[in-house]
Amino acid sequence: MNKCELANSVKSSLDQYFKDLDGESPHAIYDMVLSCIEKPLLEYVMQHAAGNQSKAAEILGLNRNTLRKKIQQYNIE
């Protein structure tokens, strides 16, 4: 999957989200999308890095301390 395919998946999911609202007013979509995407991303990269936080942080382009905070935030083991 390339970047464009990922963007298309997000757009498709948002299309469905707005349809499911059925006229209700949306709110806090930015935080909702980030939290839905960030946790599985971190879990996947941590698994790919065999639990090595330094390697995972490098793959993600994050500072290791930032990654640690996010791992705690999402209760990732």
C-alpha cells in the first residue's frame, strides 16, 4: 500500500463516518482520526522492530522519548 492508498482508505472511512452521523453534527474529528490511526501504527512498528524502541522511533521519525510517551498513552506493551 502506498501513501495514496492509505489516504484513500482514510477518505473512504470518513465518508462512511459522515454517512453514519445521519444529520448529527460532527465534532473533534481530528483527535478521533489520530487516535484511531496512531495506536495501530505504533503497535505495528513496535512489532516490526521486535520491541526495540530506538529502532521503532527511527522508523517512525520520532524522538525515542516521544515514542515512550505515546506507548504509555495507548497502553502498548
